[in-house]
Amino acid sequence: MNCPKCGTLLKENAKFCSGCGAQVPQVQSASNSCAYCGATLVAGAKFCAYCGAAAVSSSNACPRCNTPFKPGAKFCGVCGAPATTSTLPPLNVCKNCGTPFKPGTRFCGKCGSAIL
């Protein structure tokens, strides 16, 4: 894919152009995108190659942090969210675009905003 502004060839999953710095529009498909960072997942992947998040079906993952539930679990072992609640907000989200991010992140991987 090339930058729509200057035509520079872009690396896969680039969020900004290396030639002009323009933000690159992201094309995502809900069925094969990481629920955590939005990167495209390789078919059959168990983890995202970009951020390391588990690539699990939403029916077997925590609605808050996307960690896979262990069989019979009533609460998430990572964030403590109940396994039956699907309306909980993510732990950390970008205030500009709403994209979830891991603790310690300094800039949003989707919109580039500083995380304060």
C-alpha cells in the first residue's frame, strides 16, 4: 500500500507514513483483526504479532481485557471482571479515539495521541 498523500510505499500495518508523516487510514475487518490493537491477524493465529494480545473468540474472552477465560471461571484472572458481564468498559482507552491500550503505553497506536 502507498501513502495517499505522498505515494511512499508503506510497511504493513503502518499507522503513519515514513515519507511525509501523514496518518495512514486503517482498513480493518472485524473477523480477522486483533480486538486489542486492531492489527490484522494471520489465519489461525493464537496471539497478535503486533501487540501480543490473545486472539480469542469474544464468547470465551473477558469483555474488559480480552484475556481468555479458563474453563468454569466466574471472574477474569487478570482484571477481575465477572465472566458474565459484557458491558464493562476496557481498563485503559485512548481519550481521543476510544482504542484500548496496555498499561505503560505512551501514545495511542491507532490515532497517535499522547496517553496521559
